[in-house]
Amino acid sequence: MPRPRKWRKVKSLPKYDLYGPMNQDNVNDKMIFMTVEEYEMIRLIDYMKLTQEECAQVMNVARATIQSGYAKARSKLSQALIEGTMLKIAGGNFSLDTDLAISCQQK
């Protein structure tokens, strides 16, 4: 029996969940999907300026989990920007944690 996945703590759902190029003539038909926890990793590390270790503590997962998830999230972001592909944030393996709002504001 496989080990159950650990829920990643997320402060809140993204305010906006669909991104793409403004000039609709060049939009690819395909869409890239980013999970909510990948979005949270980008938010914590790039926007809130936390280290990967701090991000792991906030999301209640191992640092190795953050490293691999963060790499996937950045790859998806760069692909969407370079190829002009729509980016949709949805799904994943997470739980909402309202206490994160307090800990992230203290940074």
C-alpha cells in the first residue's frame, strides 16, 4: 500500500486563477495547469521572500518537497510566458490554513 500524501498548508486560494497573453490571436490552444500548492510556493519564496526552508516550515512539508514543487512551478511559469500559453491554477493536495496569514505578515 502506498504512503498517503501529506497535505500542504496553503494560506488561501489565489485571487486570480487564470493568466494568459492579452493578444488573443497568438494564444495556443493548450493550457498549463499549476496546482494551488505550487502557486503557494511561488508566493512564499518569490513574493514573500522566504527561504525554501522557511517555506517548508510554513507549508508543513519537507524541504525536498518544496525544492521539487518549486522547480515544477517555475518551469510552468516560464513555459507559459515563453510560449504564450494560458496558465490555470487549480487542484492539488492542500488544506487551507488561516493561521498562515499571521505568520507570513510577521516577515
